[in-house]
Amino acid sequence: MSHEARLAELGITLPEVSAPVAAYVPAVRTGQYVYTSGQLPFVDGALPEAGKVGVGDGLIDPGVAAGYARTCALNALAAVRSVTGSLDAVARVVKVVGFVASDPSFTGQPGVVNGASTVLGEIFGDAGLHARSAVGVAVLPLDSPVEVEIVVELKLS
């Protein structure tokens, strides 16, 4: 089954590529690879929530943040599609880097970034298995709770 058909089967519609908030492009294709810029969890051009991830009052619940990481991954796939024309050009997901704006006591970044990894596995199957980093940071652009970037390898044409 093609990756595009799998998206449809899962009921996933990729969003329009978000406009960059600074001097960069959403994705760059070089050779057999596409590198995305860090993608925030924009929905219809806006962050659904801002703040730090953690457990407690005034913090974003890690489970909610994992959903935002999923949204980031879908935004990254939209950026990939914008330079390839189709996700069917993707041979495999190579690398995922997830950043989590974390309360100082929060250490569950891997669980948050699983939101991105899981959806990539659902879409690409074994070709969605990837190397990964999950990094806790003090703050992200626009006070986003998460940011995700991906690297994909393209099929030989």
C-alpha cells in the first residue's frame, strides 16, 4: 500500500505547510534526503496551547503534549510533501528530533516525543522506524510546548 493511501486509510489529512516565522524554508531536499525545519504544532495557523510541559497546575499535561508532537510530525510530513509532491517518494524515515519545553522537574520527554514517532510508524510501517532524540529545553519559539524535525530518505528514481 502506498504511503498516501495509508494516510487516507487512517483518515489523516495533512495540513497546508505553515509559513515560516523567520528566515528559513520548511524543508530542503538534497540528494536522496529531505530535512525539515523544526515544526510547531500549528493547527489552522495557530498554536493550540503555549507553555511548559510537566505535571502540576499551570503546566501542559504530557499526554496532551504527545498529541501536539503528533501534530508536529504531521506538519513535518506536509513540509516533506511540499518538496517531493507525494509521500510515496519516501523510502524511510531516518531521524526524528523532538524538543519539549519542560518544567525543570519534568523528565518524560521521550514519552512526549512518542506522539511523533507513533504516527510515523502508523503511516510508514517498518519504513517509519527511525533514530531519535528527545530533548528537554527551557523555551521554544512562540512558547510552543513541543517542536519536531525529521529527516527522510527518498526512493531512488
